[in-house]
Amino acid sequence: MTTSTIVLIVVVAVAAILLIAGLAWVARTKRRQHRHVEADQIRDAAQEKTLHVRQQEALADETAAKARAAQAEADVKAAQASGLQQQAAARRNEAASSRDQLNEQWDRANKMDPGSQTPDTPKSADHNEPQPH
């Protein structure tokens, strides 16, 4: 082989290497650009979804606040109901005591003068209030 042939082969080989390197560099640059564009699209989509997610979070917070308010109202109502139940029980005990005293009065009056019992006077152990005519 002659020197010019060797030089030509070397030049062609160097040109081929440079061409391959250039193509690789262009492909890598295109791939980077494509990934950059794709990443921007993903970021844009995420930005749009961020507003929706914030609205969902705000709605969840509002619903939780309503639930806490409803629970507080329920607790107040439960406390009121408990108070009323205690009041009713106290009044029931008071009424039972009054009924016992009234029955004792009827019994005492009937024992003192059994002959003058009126039709309204209870005669049984179950003393009821006098019935109107």
C-alpha cells in the first residue's frame, strides 16, 4: 500500500468516526430536548392538577369542620338530654313520695272513720285520686 492509500484510509476512518460522533451528539441532544419537552408537559399537567387537589383539600377541611360542629351540637344535646332525664327522675321520685304521703292520709282518714267514706274515697290498697262525678 502506498502512503496516499494509507492517508486516504485514515482520513476516511477519521471522517467516519467524526460522523458517528456527530450523529451520536445530535441524537443525544434530540433526546435531551424531547425529555425536556416531556418534563415540561408533565409539570404543566401537575400544575393543573394542583389546583384541583387544593380544592379537594379545602372541601375536606370544610367537611371536617362541619363534622366537628355537628359533633359539638350533638354533645350539647346529649348533655341537655341527660340533664332532662335526671330532672325527670327527680320529679318522678318527688311525685312517688307525694303519692305515698297522700295514700297515707287516705288510709289514716279511713281508719279514723271507716263509715263515712265517700264514693270518691279509695278503698283498695291501690289508692287513686278521687274521681270527679
